[in-house]
Amino acid sequence: MLGNREWQLLPMDVGALLTGLRIMGTGGGGSVEFGRTIIENDLKHGRTYQHVRLGDVPDGAWVASGGIMGSVKVLEQFSPAEIVDRWEERFEPLLALRALENYLGRKIDFVVPFELGGLNTPVIQSLAARAGIPVIDGDGVGRSAPETQMTSFIGHGVSVTPMPLADAEGNIILVTEATTPFVPDEIGRFVITRGGGQGANAHYPMDGRTARRAIIPDSISMALELGRAVNDLQDAKEIADAVAASLGGQIVFSGEVMSLEEQDAMGFLVQNALLEGRGASRGDTMDVLIKNEFMLATLNGEVGCVFPDLILLIDEQGRGVMSADLSIGDQVRVIVAPCHPRLREAVADEVGRIALGPARFGRPDLSFSPVEELSTTWGLSWEGR
């Protein structure tokens, strides 16, 4: 199926896709069960998810992104089935997309997910199906990210704005221009936290030529293939090994969650998890800083992996760990891996460096360096990977 230039998600592949998206969500991206409810509802209503390769998007086409906004904790207070039923009458992502089209005075021809995740990828697949347009096999991060400006798009010259917002209570607000890359997300958080705790946006309008250099390609099919691979395995260590190999990463820690500091701040789940080593990691400690997603890993006081490089936690059942589900006593394996080269290019851009920088998750003293360089302080070697 994935050898074709266009492909459709088949019912038999839903489980594998969600498994892969949960892993690639790096702790966030929304509830996989919410995503499953979205897909099953669309199948029930005869909707299809048609995907196109990024290289086949014409120069003159118009592409936009979007997603659900809200704290992972807040979203879990709602029943996915109730929300999806309500969406048959009022689907906020489609309202935001139509508001964007009205402002631009042109139709959007393709949509692309903001991120990989159990909720925010299926919701854009659903948006495409409801709008009658294809979804691009790709996304903006190659993982999940907590803030709207944290994308490959912004580091390749694409503006977040104009960005319409539609909340659950019926408000629609349009951010037409912003003086910094952070303002649209901050406005969005303000609106959503006061509009029922959930909503949606549309953003990053771009032409096809720009899309082909700004979007991370083939990431949805990659998540599907990853899910297929690990769904055939039973042992958690085997699964972690397979994930690390697939992503060109390494398992760097195995241990137990000993403490978890947590607060919900302006729509974000902010945590610091302290892990104590077990087995081969006995005697070591790891701190994982979380802002919805796993953003920073420190081993025995040495920083070794910083967003947007990937930090993934795999539990004893071999599943990707969601930050909202993390609890004291959980046994986890930690994988670190390089992010997609296109995102590395974005971080090297002046705007991208600010938009994706560690200051956004409370570490203004740090700047991004590749995990291949940082983790040498942990004794890791990346030669031949």
C-alpha cells in the first residue's frame, strides 16, 4: 500500500497507526483512545482518509495545518464519544479551516497535521475527509510539540498567522498578525482555557512549493510502519529495541519513576519526573522535563537530549508512555533519537531557534545541540548510526 503515490488508511491498519502515533507522540499528541473514537466514527459515517505524497503537491496548491488545542489533562475530563458525537453538528477544526479560507479568499487544497500524535493526527485526517480534500503524508514536527510555533514550518519561513481559533463554546477568533512567533499560541491558550477547555485552530497557510521544503515528509506512513513492526512483538525490551533501531536512536536508561512534580499552567501539563535506575542503569538517575511532551533529559546531572530531538518512554507493556498517564512507580525504558533533518534546519534558522528554543520550557540557560553531541557526556557513541 505504501508504495503507491496515494494511499488510503484501511480499517485493518487503524490499530497499527495508533500504536505508532502513541510512540511518536513523545508523551503528548493527545489521547490514542480519543483518536480511535474519531477514526471509528468516520468509518461509521463512510468517510475515507486519502493521503498524498508531499512531492506530488503542485506548486500552486494551497496547504494549511491545524489541530486541537487544550491541556492533555483537560481533554481527558471529557468523554471522547460525547465530543465526537457533538462534532457531527459542529466540528471546530472545520470551522477554523473555513474561517481561514474566508480570510485568504481562496480554497485550501490540502491539509497536513501539525504533529504526530494519537489525537492531533487523526483529527486532521478527519478534517481532510470532512472537507473533501486529501491529507499530506507528513507533519510539522515529526513528533509532538507543546506550542503552535514549535514546527519545521516556522523555521522555513512560513508564518503561523493568519490563525483562526474556534472554541467549544462557539467563539471564533482570528489572529491576523503577530509581533512574535509566540503571540498566536498564547492568544490561543487564553481563548481555549476560557472557552470550555478545548477547541481547534487552523494555521500555517502556504503554497505547494513552500510546503515541499517545509513539511517533514512521509511521517504518517512511518508511524504506521512502526506500529506494524512493534505490534508483532510481545516483549517490552524487544519493542524498545525495535523503536530505537527504527528511529536511529538508543536506549539510554531503564528505571522507575520515583517522584513527579506537576502543575497545569495556561493549558499545559508541566512536570518534572525523577527516574531511578534499575538493572543496567542501577545507580543512575535521570530527570525528564515535561511540557505536555518530553522536552529535556538529564542523566546524573548531565544534559544529553533537548527538544526537538526525541525523548521516548516505553512502559513495561511495550507502549509509548503518555505524560498525562505517568505515575510514581512506573517502570520505563528511555530512548533518545535525532529529530528529522528538516527540523534541524528549522532550529538553525534565527526565527526557528527562538521559536523552538529551551527558554520556552523553562531553560533559557540552554540552547539546542544535537543529541549525538550532547549525549557523549553520557558515554554514548553514534558512529555508524
